Amino acid sequence: MAIDKSLSLVLLLLWAMVLSSTINAASFMESQAEMEALLKWKASLLERQALSSWSLLPNANASTTQDSSPYNWTGISCNSAGRVTGISLHDAGLQGKIDNLSFSSLPNLAHIVLDQNALFGAIPTQIGTLSELVTLKLSSNQLSGSIPKEIGELKKLTMLNLSHNHITGSIPSSLGNLTNIVNLFISDNQISGSIPQQVGNLKFLDQQAAAANLLNGSLPATLGNMINLHFVFLCGNEISGPIPSEIGNLKKLMMFQVCANLLAGSIPSNLGNVTTLESLLLFENHFHGSIPPQIGNLYHFADLRLFENNLTGPIPPSLGN
Ligand SMILES: *[C@@H]1O[C@H](CO)[C@@H](O)[C@H](O)[C@H]1NC(C)=O
Ligand SMILES: *[C@@H]1O[C@H](CO)[C@@H](O)[C@H](O)[C@H]1NC(C)=O
Ligand SMILES: *[C@@H]1O[C@H](CO)[C@@H](O)[C@H](O)[C@H]1NC(C)=O
Ligand SMILES: *[C@@H]1O[C@H](CO)[C@@H](O)[C@H](O)[C@H]1NC(C)=O
């Protein structure tokens, strides 16, 4: 009995040792895979001076003799377990292919800030594996290809900025699954197709910018569900049809800019319910009918531009408000 007990204790200890070494080994392997993914990307870049600290050699400038690790690499942040959680290299002079970075090897990434570089290629579909991702800023690069539908899998994403690239294709309806998104910027690309009605699911969306693209189709009525919208920038597309009257539900809307499109119909009178509105840019469209007097309810107006439409009738005296 006593022998049995001590034997089982020894077995338990052995098991615990095996278990902990497996965990350490797994953690070590994960860390190795992260370093390899980053170094492989560095090696693939055509311009990478900013990444001179990304090296497995001990850092010559460091005060200790420890091995260098991503912990101290420029633009890299890690959690307490040493896993890479952020890449922050805004305007760092990087040139090369975005898809040579193996995102699936960096599963703890929460923030990717690589805007204002010269990155090209398409956003890889494996971006969808980053279940912790909160920020994705890739604006002002030379990215091409379309927005991968896998972006819709990033359930924690609050900021997506893909503006000022050469992105084509349409807006994937899966973007409607980004239910935590607050800022959505895809302006200055060549994105075509219509705005999917699923965007109406984005209840937390505060700013939507898709100006200067090739978007067509009509504005979805589900726009009225996006109750936290403050800013809508859609000027310079080919959007047609009327402004849905549901816009009257957007009680926080401050800027609604849809200039230079193919919008038609009359200006909805319930825009007068959106008392927060400061900027309403409707110019260069095909709106007809008269200016609704309810517009005069909008006491915060700083910018109202209606020129180059087919509007008729008198200027309502309420505008004097
Ligand atoms: C970069 O990715 C392309 C495929 O997109 C591949 O052909 C090329 O070998 C990669 N370059 C490096 C240095 O890994
Ligand atoms: C990492 O950075 C810290 C703080 O800047 C420094 O004290 C340490 O020596 C660095 N370690 C290595 C290995 O470079
Ligand atoms: C998104 O990127 C564009 C282009 O670089 C920039 O002008 C804009 O300020 C960015 N918006 C946010 C909220 O980062
Ligand atoms: C959105 O997510 C749900 C469940 O997570 C999934 O079934 C659906 O296919 C996704 N929609 C799109 C358009 O990707």
C-alpha cells in the first residue's frame, strides 16, 4: 500500500514534469515561429532600414548580454509571455509585399499599424486567422487586389483603415460581421459594386468613409440601423437612387457627405430630425423637388451645399434659422 502510494506520487511528479516541459516546448516553438515569420518578412522587403534591430544576434546597443528577442525589436510589442501582440511601423520607409508576412504565425496580434509605407500586393486571406485583432491600419500604401472576405472573421476589430491604396473588387458582405467596428475607412481606392445591406449590422460604427471609389447601387435602407454614426463620407462614387428616409433615425449624425454621385429623388424632409447635423454635402447629384423647410431645424449647420442638382422652388424662409 505504502509502496503503491509513493509509486503513484513518483508517477504524478513525472507526469507533471513531462506536462510542463511540453508546455514550455510548445511556447518556445510558438515564439520561434513568430520570430521566423517576422525575419522572413524582413528578408523579403526591398526597403527595410527601419528594421535593423530585427535580428537574432545580441543587440550591440543593448546594455545586457541577453539574446535579442522580438521584445526589443523596433515597432514590435509583446505580451508578458513574450508573444507578439503588435506591429507598429507607421511611415517607416518599408517597401515590399504585404503577403510575405505570415499572419497565421502571429496569432496574438491585436494591432497592425503599417500605414504610409510602400507595401504592395494583396491583403492575404489568412488575415482572417487573427482572432485578437483590434486595429488594422494599412492606409497609404500600394495595396492591390480586393478586400478578402475573411476580414469579416475579425470579430474584435474596431478600426479598419485601407484608404489610399489601389484596392479593387467589391465590399464583401462579410464586413457586416464586424459588429465591434467603430471606424471603417476605405476611401481613395477603386472599389466598385454596391454597399452591402449587411453594413446595417454595424451598430457601433462611428465613422464610415468610402469616398472616391467606384461604388454604385443605392444607399441601403439599413443605414438607418447604424445609430452611432457621426460621419459618413461617400463623395465621388457612382451611387444612385434616393437617400433612404431611414436617415432620420441617425440621431448622432454630424456629417453626411454624399456629393458627386448619381443620387436622385427629393431631399428627405426627415433630415430635419437629425438635429446634430453640421455638414450636409449633396452637391453634384440629380436631386429634384424643393428644399424641405425642415432643413431650417438644423441649428448646428456650418456647411450646407446643394449646388448642381435639379432643385426647384423657393429657398425656405426657415433656413434663416
Ligand atoms: C514572397 O511571396 C511570393 C508569393 O507572393 C513568393 O513567390 C516569394 O518567394 C516570397 N518572397 C520571399 C523572399 O519570401
Ligand atoms: C531591451 O530593451 C531594454 C529597455 O530598452 C533594455 O534594458 C534591454 O537591455 C534590451 N534587451 C536586449 C536584449 O536588447
Ligand atoms: C485613414 O487613412 C487615411 C489615409 O492615410 C488618413 O487620411 C486618415 O486620417 C486615416 N483615418 C484614421 C482614423 O486613421
Ligand atoms: C457571419 O458570421 C456568421 C457566424 O459567425 C457566419 O455564419 C456567416 O457566414 C458570416 N457572414 C458572412 C457574410 O461572412
